[in-house]
Amino acid sequence: MKITVIGLGYIGLPTAILLAKYGHKVTGVDLSPWMTTQLNAGLIHIEEPGLEQDLEEVLLLGNFCASTQPISADAYIIAVPTPNKADQYQSCDTSYIEAALMSILPYVKANDTIIVESTIAPRTMVDVVQPMVEKNGFRVGEDIFLAHCPERVLPGNIMHELIHNPRIIGGITDACTEKAAAVYGTFVKGEMIKAQAGEAELSKLMENTYRDVNIALANELAKISDHLGIDALRVIEMANKHPRVNVHQPGPGVGGHCLAVDPYFVIAAAPEQSPLMQTARAVNNSMPAYVVQQVQILMAEREGNQVTLFGLTYKGNIDDVRESPAMEIRDRLDEAGFEVRVFDPHVAELPLTGEEACEGSSLILVLSDHDEFRNIPTSYTDRMRDATILDTKNIVQSVGTKVNYVNYGNLYKAKKAQQVAGVQG
Ligand code: SAJ
């Protein structure tokens, strides 16, 4: 099959490369000439295990080519960003989808399939995509086939999950679903769930909203436990021994281009019906300010005002800083007058080594759960003015003996000790 994939980001690129690996002739289209040139030379711009090797393989096979222009194909997959709009409820901005559709419509012919993988608000397929395609003289379900097939892959494990995760195939008509299933059937080994487009749209959004609401509950628990002087992490560990309970983990807030974005698409589509989701967003959005407040308390009686952030990415072992709460925390600490240094071995633009970032610092603030942060060597902490670590991700497993290690389990104790020291001092 000839397949054109529009958008070579975190989802479009792995999908395009995988389709090429499974024998399709794939053209990957992106607006960035720099990126397409790099890709054709075998170089990828995102960190994802296995992706660069697969790119080399499909380039050698002659099955993949990156271009800034679409070409005619049998199936088109749209994987472009759908950011929030700057309106009251941060609704879904479909302008990139519309632009991608406009760019392919001149090449689309009878019997082709157009698949939207980008996350979209409920009813986007019928209210936005279908009318645009029908304007070009096609009849959906008869001579053109439209489906929404959301991806559910976890960054860091994309190449495996694209193949093995269940895949929702949401056609506008049953014939549309069958045509889209034929495309995914060539590489998906997980279950293919055939659905209506609207069901597919809302189920994708609800998966991420479910996680967002559950993380909000864990973050709220961290605040409650701190207030009551109880170890939040022990509470979670014990509650999760119940066979039907899965309390998530508290952290510095929720980032990434999914959980911090998708719930708003549902909220904007039904604001009066979604008070719980709105509150969950507010709780998670409150976490960066909460973390900064904790840092201010811990730093109050300390010498020096340098804080070293460990991790700027929105989660561990990836290079993605989109919507990362760590960025907001960095800015807030900056504004509060702290000298902030950042160590993140996954972000190429941050050249400081752990030693350099810790030199003269009074606090390490861990914000991403990178594997590199499991063991904090004494070569870092020996250079600090005051070796305290506040680990918001509960990732650190070993530190030197002279280090004061604080997480959401013992933060209340650390603050109490601080107060006592303050009164004595
Ligand atoms: N986080 C917590 N506590 C937790 C789990 C996560 O604070 O217990 C934070 C992370 O640190 C991060 C944010 O939540 O800041 C999101 O991370 P994540 O690992 O939950 O998810 P994403 O955004 O990388 O990927 C999600 C996944 N969705 C679900 O797990 C329901 C993924 O399967 C989707 O494909 C992806 O969104 C997407 O593209 O929509």
C-alpha cells in the first residue's frame, strides 16, 4: 500500500517508520525542511528507543522517504498537533488538522482512506473533517473513507506499543471502519476495536482524563498527608495492596502533550457536565506553586540561595519538555529570587554536568524520574553548600550518608526539623 503520513512528530514519525518496516511505501510529510533532510540522512530529532535503527532499515529498504510535500497515496494518516485554544475552556484547536487536510485533498482520489490519529475533541470527525472532504465532491462511506484511530502509546516504549496495544478504529460509517482496519491490520498485533468515530474520539480523551483525575487524587493526598503529618507514600503503598485500588503517584504536576491537554477538550465540549475533571486539572496545575512553596520553606534557614533542578522533562527517560511542570517551577523559583541551575542528561540544550550543577547549591530538587537519578553520587552532593534533596518523584534510591533526603513521605518531618532549627537558631 502507498501511505502518506502528515506530521512527523512523536507519533507520526514512529508510525510512518513502522508502516515502512511492514512493507508499505511511505512518504512522511512535515513542514520543516531541516527535519525532512535529517530524516532522509538517517537522523532522528526525538529520543525514542529503537527508532533510529528502524529508520536506517527502512531507508535501506527504500520504503520510507521524508518530504515537505504530500504525494498521492492509497491511505493518508494525519498526525499533527491539536493544541488547546486560548478560549475560556481551552478547547481543541483543529487548525493544523484542517491545514493537513487541505494539503492532501488535491491528491485524494476515489476509494482512498483518510485517518486522523491526532487527538481530537468529540464530534470533530463529523463536524469538521467530513464537511471539508464532502466539499471536494466525495461521499463519505461510499467513495471516500474517514476514520479516527487514536494512538495510546507511551513515550519511551512507542515502537513496541504501536504494534502490541489494542487499537481503536473509529469510522464515520462501518465501511470506513473496515477500510481503516485494513491499514492497521498490516502491523497491529493487539486487538482491533471497531467503533464509531465519536466513541473513538471520546474514549481516547477519557483514558487520559482518567489518569489525570487519578494523579490529581494522589497530589491531593500528598497535600492532605503533609497537613496531617502522615507519610503519603506509605499510605499509597498500603492502599494499593487492596486488589481493586490503584492510587497513582504524586509529583511536581502533570505535563506532556496528553494529560495536560486532553481533558480540556472534553471540558470545553461539555463544561456544565464536567466539574470533577475541571477540579482535577486545577489540582494538578497547582502543584508547581506548591513545590516552590515547599522549597521556600526548606531553604528559609539555609545558607546560600542556589537550587539545582534534577530533570526538566515532563517525565523520566525522555527528552520531551512539552507542558513540563519543571519549566514552570524553574520560572517560579527564578522569580522568587533563587539562583537556579538545571541538570538534565536527557536534554541536549542543558550542558551542565551533575557536578557543575550541584557546585555551591543548597538543595537538589528532583522533578523528573530519569534512571540517572536513582543513585545520587557523593561527587555531586560533596560540592553542595548544604546537601539536601527534595525528591518530588520518589525516584532516588541511594544517596551519600551526609545527605538529608526528603520526599512526599517525610516532607512534613523535614519542615518540622527546619522550624525547630529556626527557633533554636
Ligand atoms: N504522572 C504522575 N503520577 C503518576 C503517573 C504520571 O504525576 O502516577 C505524571 C508524569 O510525571 C507526567 C504526566 O503525569 O508529567 C503524564 O505522564 P504519563 O506517563 O501518565 O503519560 P504520557 O502523557 O506520557 O502518555 C499518556 C498515556 N496515557 C495513559 O496512560 C492513559 C499514553 O498511553 C497515551 O498514548 C499518551 O498519553 C497520549 O499520547 O495520549
